[in-house]
Amino acid sequence: MNYLDVANSGFMFVLCLVPVGVIVLQALRFMIMAWKQGIEIGMDKNKLKKCITTSATISVIPALSLVSLMIAMSPNLGKFFPWLRLSNIGAGGYEPMAAGIGLEAAGFTEYSACTLGGFVVIMMVMNIGMSLAPVNCLLTLKGYDKALKKAKKTSRFLLIGTSAAFAAVVARLNVPYFTDFSKMLPFVAAVTGAVFMFICMKLKSRYPVIGDFALSIAIVAGVIACCLVA
């Protein structure tokens, strides 16, 4: 059985719909609670309505990059699982990275060779990996932040070391796409996306709104470039 038959099935849709529905209901509950609290403290209703419309508009723009990423991930992970992941705790940069780690952990180098078991491994890596983040923050973040602030004041090496470690992780995950010429489409997508992201970051200082669309622009540019090459 092709794993995409399961990934695009109605059963998978229901499995993803339940947690997404919980997230939406939670957001609506917070909105209602905030509205009631605003009324209780004497805020004007017209100002509250304006606040809602402004917040909604501001939230939609950054979300466009996630929509672009969801479309880009759908051919390999199905229509519904990327929708779940990008609606939950996570980030645009984390999800493709975690999917790639899961693919390698399952013993595959290409999604075209992936099996249903490999797809389950990918889902586990993406879900369980990020689910540990809130627990980790709850247990360790306060103490870690306090120790880090103190160490940065007393140790110059730690300030440089933490930045270097983060840069090394990013390099390990991304450099292979820029150096493996045998896989032309990933190479083209990586280079095109990097070029357009660089251009957007340069234009951001003059046109701040471009910063909100930078990831979307880079993803779309990479997809178009791959289509032209293919």
C-alpha cells in the first residue's frame, strides 16, 4: 500500500481534524474571555472591535508563509498531516527539518521510496519532538534563562559558544542541500530560496512588510524554479 493513500484518506482527515478543532475552540474561548474582560474594565466596544479586526489582519499576513509551506509539504506528507502540524506548536523552519529527520530515521533518502511504516516514523518524530517543547519550557526555562544571563555577564566564551552551536545545527541541516549536485531539484530549491530570502531581508529595512512575506516568497520562488528545471 502506498503511504499517501493513508495520508490522504478520510480517516487521516478525522484524526487531524480533532486536534485542530480543539485549537480553534481554545482560541475562540480566549477571544471571548478577552472581550468580557475588556468590557468589565470599561473599554469601549468600538475600540475592542477595532482591536479584533487589526489583530486578525496582522495574524493573517505571517500565516501566509505557513500556507505556502503546507502546500509545499503536501505532495510528500499528504493533504492533512501538514495542516495539523502547521496548526499546532511548531514553526515553518521546524516541520520540514523534522520530516527529513524522520525520513532518515526510517531508513530512506527519498519520499518516493517511503513506506507506510516510514510515514508513521515521520509523524512520530514531528509530533513527539515538538510536544516535548512546552514540557521542557515548564520545567527548565526559568532556571536556564537565569543561569544563561548570569553566565553571559561573566563568560564571553559562552555568549559566542551558544551562537556558534546554533549556527552549527542550522548548517548541518541545510548545507547538504547546497552541496549535493546529484539531486538537482533540492539543490535548485535551496539556492533559489536562499537568494530570494537574502533579497527580502535586504529590502526589509526599506519595506518592512516584505519581512512578513519573506518565507512565502522564498518558498514560492523555489517551487517555480523547480518546475522550470523539471
